[in-house]
Amino acid sequence: MPPAGRSDDNPFNLENPSILDIAPPEPKSLEETGLKMGLLSDIALKFLYYSGTGTGMAIAEELCLPWPGVIERVVDFVATEKLVDLRGGKGFGRASVEFVLTEKGREYARDALTRTTYVGPAPVPIDQYNALITSQTEENPVVSREDLLMGLSHLTVTEELLDKLGPAVNSSRSLFLYGPPGNGKTSLAEAISRMFGGEAFVPYCLEIDNQIIKVFDSLNHSPVPLEVGRDGAGRRQTFEMDHRWQLCRRPAVVVGGELTLETLDLIYSETARFYEAPFQVKANGGMLLIDDFGRQKVHPTDLLNRWIVPLEKRIDFLTLHTGKKFEIPFEQLLVFSTNLDPKELVDEAFLRRIKYKIEVKNPDEETFRDIFQRVCEAVGIPYVDQAITYLIEAYYKPRNMQMRACHPRDLVSLIKDAARYRQIPPALSKDLLDQACEVFLVDL
């Protein structure tokens, strides 16, 4: 029997094994990389410049390209140009021979560093990237009602909200979550991202016009091990793909008040002399959440106007510091989350382009009690329904106060603090509830 979670058709234990059908194949020649000899030799020379020496295989591992047919030719080229010397090595074959820069090679490396300081995995040409990302979108799984229920099982969600979220999630287009603060809009968006499941291919970096754009970001991309799997008989299986790409969990990029128009285009470092990809490129194949929309330094209308073409055409346009513009896919679920009235933020024309506008309302009393019970169970405090009745009758109704989904969590946290101070077990007692409400609900 195959190990749990694996099968003959899924030896690598992937959530979406069909993603491997579009995996970029390992290039067998320099031509298949889509890159010029000059760019690859520059990266190899800079690697040797920083490391002092390196074998052919070390160069191949640094550039994430195979030795035969690719790095072998790069090394032949720099050796022919007398940019490197052989220092010797262990084993047989040139792959295990150590190379060191000649004085001419050091000059070439320093010159290459004036153009860009980038050293690492070789970039993926923009045309190869665009083709794979477009194909990858066709592999997006359908999120069923059961998937939705499971993905939101840790939250209390009404049937009405559930039936609105389902089609929006499967659209993989755009979603506007709005409503009063504290009702779980961000939690919903994060749960939606996890619900997508599956994997996506992310390149370490891109190349266009010999310019390098760094895409892979360890804060937003979680690699999936894909070195060795086992089939149903327990036999080891390997999967060879282009190692300039990483198979990652579907990205979920969250940005808030730090978002500006500048961060939605390429960010060029004058010091490093290469680019950092903007948020929407890092989110390709997953979700981009604009949290607290309307709280950014840039005006919401200007920010939203930036999204009009990507939302309609599913492509974005980025600009190099040379002034050249180029196309790149815009393939993600774009989620806006705001506490403000959407009509006060944007005009009707833009709202029409956002296909799904879903209000996340204040919980009713039944939902409020259910949330309180879940919170109590999570922290090990006995739930007492009469205590919630007291809370509502003594505090919410007399003050005409709206219940919020975050209140149970916050009140229970305060009850625990008070109980710890008094050195008594936390409980939904009148004394502890009163103490929590007096410091928490006073200004609400």
C-alpha cells in the first residue's frame, strides 16, 4: 500500500498532482534556457569572483541549470576566452574540476558587477514565464461547497455569506469584502487563500532585455519538496524539472497601508542594479489581499485606476527604468477588504469591474453566541449561555451597541487576564465579565 496521502498517481503527495503536467522541463541545451551566453557567463564569473574557486558542478548548482549541455558550454566559453584557469579537483571529468578567475576574468567580473550585482539562480525569460503562468491558471481546482465548509470550519459563517463566497472564490477574479470592523473580513480572505490549496510554480527571477527581476520571496512563497517520491510499490521516483523554478504552495500576498502606486511597479535598486517584482507578480497563481483598503497613503481612486486594465484583460504592464514597457500575466484572486463604504471610496464604473461585492455584516445574537462558544472551547473555558444573555442585556442593549465578531475573542482574553491577576480559574462569571466589559466596551 502507498503511504497515507500518496498514490501511484501522486507519489509526491501534492494537493494538485496535475500541476506536474505543465512543469517546465529541464533545459538540455543553452538554447532551451532562452538566455544568452553573455548573461550566463556573467553570473558564473561573479559567482567565482565572490567564492574564489568553484567546480563546474558548483557553478551549475548556483545557477540551477544542468552541467551537461548548458553549464558545460558556459565553462568552455569562459575557459576559451581565458577568463578562468583550472586549479585541479577530485574525481573524473570537468564537472569536478575547480576553476579560478584569471586577472582578465576578474576584470570581466568587476565589469559585470557594474551592470548588476545579482548572483544566484539563472533567470527565466519573460516569454517562458508568461506561457507557464497562463497554462497554470487552467489547472486551478474547483472549490466545492464541501471545500468551502471545511476551509471556513474555524469561523462562524452564515449560509447567506457562504453562498456568496462560493462563486466568488471559483471565479478567481476580484472580490470586494466590506462591512464594519472586527467581523472577520481579513480572516475570511486568509481562509479563502488556504482553501485554494494546491501548488504553483514560481521562478527565482525573470529576464527581459538582460535586466533581472527577482520574484521568489521567502516571506510569500513556501517551497514544496519535490526531490524524491515513491510509487505504490515503494520504489523511489524522481522528477526532473527546470530548477530555475520553485514549486510552492499557492501564494497569498497580503498588503495594507504600505501599498503605494510605486510598489505596484518594478522596484529598481540603484545599489544592487536589479529589480524586485511588485506584489501582484509575486501573487500570480494565488491571491493578493489589499487589507484596510482606503487607509493607504495614495488616494483610493488612483490606486483602483491602476487595476482597471489588469482586471479586464488579465494582463498587467510593467516598466523598466529604461522606459520599456512589457506585458506580464495578472492571474490571481484580487481581494479588497475595507471598513469603509465602497461607494465613498470608488465610483460606480470601477465597482462594476469588481464582479463580487460581499458585505460582511455584524453577527446577529445567535451567531454571536455561537462565536462565544467556539472561543471558550478553544481556550478551555466552560461556556455558559446565561452569561452571554447577561452580557447582552446588561451592556449591549442598554447602550444600543452593535455586536462584533471579534468581541468574544477580545472579552475572553480580558477575562483570562483578570483571572490570572486574581489567581482564580477563568470563567464566564458575572465579576469577571463586568471587569472585562468595563475596560473594553466603555468607548465602543
